[in-house]
Amino acid sequence: MKPCPFRSRTMSKISPLFVAFAIVVAGTIMFAESASAHGYIESPGSRAYLCQQGINANCGQIQWEPHSVEGPGSFPESGPPDGQIASGGNTRFSELDAQSSDRWEKVNMSGGSNTFTWNLTAAHSTKEWKYYITKKDWDPNQPLTRADLEAEPFCYYNDGGARPPFSVTHQCNVPTDRSGYHLILAVWEIADTSNAFYQVIDVNLNNRSHAVPSHLVPNPNINKTVQLGFSQQP
């Protein structure tokens, strides 16, 4: 029995169109998955998240999408240019790059073990998570640069390309050798793109062991220490 000529001609015309359509649909799904794969740190509240909450004011567009601070990855060898690290080099969120000692609300934090919680709007294959902190002598009234940050992250997680859950928590030991206003920069490096997501946290570090105890007042005139109102000979 001979095949139906009409059926053969129809299939020969439809098949290429169907394949092309399938490719377009697949590509659209993959792009949408990549484009929606965003995230921010909600605890302790990042600069972007506090903008979204209305705690930080005059933030610009980031108040509507704190999860979108995306820029070139492979930080610090690559990534956003100095002075634009807080925004990920994304000009839509340039307000985040403003830097002074009193521009942003600060989160109180003690050194030692702290939990950092990311809220992800979509999972994305992940290479690694890195947390940096500003040096002891950084200048909070100048734009943030790589030179302001410690060279090595104080906390690091390698996901090896795995897809994280929508809520990610990391237990990190924040340095205890500095106090006062510091920035913590968290970088979420993506595995299947060349980009990363950047979150800056403004923290007020309270490490008592590195502050002058209020009950100890040195007396330059005699070789003793005044402690709680009582004289104690050395």
C-alpha cells in the first residue's frame, strides 16, 4: 500500500516548523529561569532589603526589587568596578553606591557566629557564596573599593553547581578584631552564567574585647589603675 501523498507533504512542511517552535520555547524557558534567578539577604538586613522595607530612604528603583543586584561575577578578580560594588555595577541601582558614615541605617551585630539568610526568588545553579568585610582602617566616607575589603572572605561556601532552596542560610564567624561601622559584602556566584549577585550589609560591630573598658581609667601620674572607683596597686 502506497503512503498517502497528502500526509507526506503535510508532515514534511510541519516538522521543520515544529522543531523550530520547540527550540524557541525551550530557549524562552531557559532564559526566563535565568532571568528570574535573583536573591537578597533578609537577615541581617542588607542595604537593598532595608530600602525595600522603607528603613533606608531615597534608594531609587532598588526599593522595588532588592533581589536584582546582579553584575559581572568572579569577584574580586573581575566583577563590578571599584566605587560601584554595592550596586553590582548596575546603573539602575546606582543609589546603592552612595557611601558616607551616616548615609545608611546600620544593623547591630556582634562578632563570632552569625546566621546569614538569603531569600531567593528562583533557584539557580550555584558556584559559591563569599562574604567579605571591610578592613579596620577603611574610610566610610569614600566609595567602596576592593582595597577597602579584606583580601580573603571570612566565610565561604562552595555549592559545586547545585541548585539551592528558596531560603538559604549560612553560619559564619564574623571577625571579632574590629568594632564600629563596617560593611559586609556577600557575593552569590552563579555556576551556569558569568554573573553574580551582590549584597552589602551596613553593620555596627560590637566587639567589647576591642573597645576600651569603661570602668578602667588609666592614671598617668601614678603607676596604678583606677578601677570602679578603687585604687589597685600593680
